[in-house]
Amino acid sequence: MAEIVIRNLRKEFGDFTAVQSSSFKIEDGEFFMLLGPSGCGKTTTLRMIAGLELPTSGEIYIDGEEVGQKPASKRDIAFVFQMFALYPHMNVRKNISYPLISQGMPKSQVKEKVGEVSRILGIEDILDRPVGGLSGGDRQRVALGRAIVRDPKAFMMDEPLGALDAEFRERMAEELRALHDRMNATTVYVTHDQLEAMQMGDKIVVMNHGVIEQFGTPQDIYDKPASMFVADFIGSPSMNFLRFHGEVHAGSSSVQMHHEDLAFPMLQEPFEGDMVFGIRPEHISLTDNAGFRSEVLAAEYLGTTQIVTLRSASGELKARIPSDKKVRAGEHVGLDFNGSTVTLFDNQSGRALRSSLNEGVLAHG
Amino acid sequence: MSSYSITEPSARQKWVAGSLVIAYAVITLLPLVWILTTGFKSPNDAIAYPPKVVFEPSLEGYVNLFTTRTRVTPEQLEALPPPATWYEEIVRDRDMVIAGPSRYGERFLNSVIIGFGSTFLSVFLGTLAAYAFSRFKVPLKDDLLFFILSTRMMPPIAVAIPIFLMFRTLGLSDTHLGMILLYTAVNISLAVWLLKGFIDEIPREYEEAALIDGYTRFQAFYKVVLPQAATGIASTAIFCLIFSWNEYAFAVLLTSGTAQTAPPFIPTIIGVGGQDWPAVAAGATLFLVPVMVFTVLLRKHLLRGITFGAVRK
């Protein structure tokens, strides 16, 4: 297994820049998520690490060795494709043994390895079936089998759950994570599903328009977003943005909005202009005596919690509150914001302002 | 089961469709039946009017096809020893003796060499070119593809004279190589375009998986892409073979002896011993066999090939 270091990686397709100068480090054994909307450059980044795409510039180190311009076959990594890409003219056993045959491994050893892998994945009884008739989950397992059979330095996975039904996805996500924990293999995983990334990843890189927006643990990315894009992309419903105009100083920790003082973690930089007050729905509570007033538009029941849509003087908001609290549409309520979780953003650039909450995170973001 | 369905055709629709298919089959198969039966008729039956549907079968046409014969006087015939073989007997019944083999066998072999040779070459080059056009960034790709296609925009025979002069200068006239090159040149545009379509439909991920699995680009091509392009290759091969097998005009123009193929040879049979229609028909019948066998062998692929890509998976 290996650590992977990406330095100033860049990829251009003609006039289009798919990835702009990315740098990050994937620790040995980490389950690493490349997250972003489609077209953000995450798959291109993965394909460059795998060697299916050659970078325009920059370096890729796998296990300390610079492999940026090496062909895929020389990098000793495995790749799980979104559509699995099982060889259609071979049965399950041949598919799994194919990477071993290329290395010239003796037949008896290949057989042993395939047997071992199929036991881990629970696919012993389908080894002699053609891949054409397999269910989505089994195809997925065969694709994983083909990837792990060779003990590669790292795994690349391109939305491997994207082609599965919702019910299967959950189970495969668990299986994948369990498999990773068992093998402790460095894994780079591309997804556009923020829930999947939060659920499975040790670290997440959030990309947008070929640029890395933020790099960190799921908790940091959720609680301390580095930009409005990240705040909006992660979390469902996403972070509430209250726009206002004003001036804040380094050291200030509250701002006046509609004659109410709204608190936030102590700022470490001054700013003047259009700003955004960002707060997650679960950090808003409904209280009758709070001064920040709003009108209930709708409530969505989700079991233990409910999502309440509210209209305030600063725009629409969503709050996640316990479902035992009764709210009716049309009702006027006061809102209480948990100031210690708030992030302020520069409305123009979308960048988060440095505060006591996020200072450590933004430093290497 | 309900009696009404929007997807299952009704009994009447089936009947109409069946009749149309049968009518079409009769129209297209009748000439073939005519050729087949004429080959087994005696010369008199072959030109009988009204045509004889029931006749006494004879192998005379086939014997005449493969032999050259000389007419002899009854006295000379008497002097000969009795015929040793059944075909000598047939010939002597017509007051003739066998002078030697005809050229049909050689011409047939030429057709096989040139037809299959050019088919192989077209498909081989076509597959490589199509793969490159499908997968790599080829400079001026669209222009090149159009250029390749443009060779099809006129009937090939329109350039007969330049080709004739070119072949004469290069010493390719009446050679197997010359004919193979010519038919390959005509077929290659079809092969490239057809195969590019097939290869475009094969997801790149398969090769990429092979590259990741430690294979080189060429190994990925022949171990993963080729087996999946088999359908396309088979149907392309059939189309190429049908063209070069049946080609007549260039064969007449450019071959006369060594490399003459069967199509220009068959009509010359007529002149040898009067209008020997059974021999001509026998030659045509045998000539149909290889393409028929080839097509039947590959027919599963052909059917898939024609409808390939029609339905999105």
C-alpha cells in the first residue's frame, strides 16, 4: 500500500481546463473522496492518478515514485469503473484472474488467489457464470474482485455505486467500507453524492470547475466550510445564507441584522461590503421570544426531525427541528441561531472569512 | 390470455405478412432455381419452349464445364476403346472425346485467392484504421474520414482507364496482387466506416480496464476489443467478399489469363461448343457456393451486425 501525493496537477483538453493546479496528499491506507458536481474535474483527476489520462503538467507520486507520465500498466493500481467494465466475453473467474495472468503468475497460484478473493466477496458460487447475466450487486463484487486480487498499491473507484439501485447502494457502501477496513488499502473514490462521501470517506476533497475548494475530514468540511460552494454542496438541506451589507472588524463576534444582534465566532480579519451569514438548518431553533421573526411556510416530516421552511426579512430559511414540536403554516415564530457554528462569507468571492471556528482548517485549505 | 393485444400481430396480419414474405422469396429465388435446374438439364431441355419444369437430370453441363472436347467421326469413335469413366461416356454420346481439362478450375481458384485475399486485407487494415480513428486523436480526423468515404462517391469503374494505365505501367495487369490491391482499395472505405461504427460502440472502459490490469495498448486491442468487434468484423468481411467475389467490370478489363477470375470466364463458356447453357449454369451454380457457405457460417453475426446499435442498451 502507498501514499499518493499530487502536486500542481493540471489537465487541459484543448481550450478547456479540466483540472487547475491541484495539490493534495492521500495518506497510506486512507479512504479518500473526490467530491463535486459533474464536470468539476474529479474523474479527470482520478484518471490522471490511474494513468488513463496524462497530466498537462504537475506531478503524481505513488509510494514516493513520480509516475505522472507512466502508462497505467506500470503504476500497479486497480480501477473500479462506474459501469464496472467487466470483460463481456469472459466468465467471472476469467475476469478476476485476468490481472494476474498479465503478470505471468502460475496457474495454480492464480486459482488459489481467485478462490481467496471470491471467498472474501462471497461470489464463490458464480465463478463459472458469464458476466452478462449477473445482477448489479454481483457485477460490482466481481469488479471489486478483479481490483483486489492483485494487491495493488492503491484503488481508484469512479462512482462505483452510481450504477446500482438505491437499496443495493446502501449495502454495497457498507461492504466497500468493510472491505477497505479489512485490507487497509489506500483508496481514491470519486462521487458526486455528498452523503456517500461523508459516510465513507476519511478525507474529502471538494472540487468545483477544476479547482479544489476544500480538503479535509468530513466533519471539518461540514462544520467549517471554506467557501459558499462547499457550504451549499454539502448537507441536505444545505446551509442557509442570509445576505447583508456592512462592516466587520477583526475581533468582532456579532452583527446587526434587522435590528437584532446575531452572534458568530470571533473574526480574525476585517471585511467591508456584501457578506453572507451562513448557518446550518440544525443550528436554528424556533422560540417564541426570539427577536428575529419569521413566518412558517411549510413543514416536512422526516421521522425524528422535521424540516421547516421559513420566510424572514432576509429571505427564505430552512430549519431542522425535532418533529415533536408542532408548527403550522402561516404561524409567526422567532428564530434563535446557534452563533458558535456560524460561518461568514464574502458574498462576491464566496470565500469564508477567517474566524476562531475555522482558522486551523482554512490555513491549509 | 386476452384475444386483443397491441404488440402481438393478429392472425390476419400474420397471414398477410407471411404471404408477402413468400411472394418476395419466390421472386428472388426463382432465378436461382432456374440456374440450378438449367445446370442439370440437357442442352435441348435447357432451350425448350415452354420451359420444362420436369426433365431428365443430366450431368452433361458439369462435365462440359470442366472439360474441353473434340468432335470425332463415328468411325474414329468406333476405333476407340470403350469409355473408362462415366463422364467419358456422356461426352461420347455426343460424338466427342475429352481433349483435356477446361480452365474453370483455375479461374475459380483465382477468384478464391483474390476474393478472400482482398477481403482479409480490407478487414485487417480496416480494423486497425477504424480503431485508430475511434480511439486516438488523429490530426485532421474528420477530413481523413471524409476523404476515405469520398472514394465511394463515384462508381469505381469511372476510374477504369487511369487504373488500367497505372496497372500496365506498374506491371500489375493480370496479376493476383494487382487484383487484391484493387479490390482492397475499393473495399477499404466501407471497412473503415463500418468498423469504426462498431468499435465506437464498444465502451473504452474495457480497454482501460485491461490497461490497468497490466496489458499494453496492443494487447488490450487484440484481447479485449477484437473479440467484441467480432460481429462487426464478420459482417464487414461478408460485404467485402460479396463485392470482390462478384466484381466483373475490372476483372474483364484487367485480367485475361493468369489472374482471371470466374465472373469474366463464365460467359466465355458459351462460345466454346455452341451455346452451352447447362455448362454456363453449372459454372454459375458452383460460383455461388463459397459466398453462400461463408455467409451461412457468419449469418448469426451478420444479422446482429445489420441491426447493431439500432437499440440502445
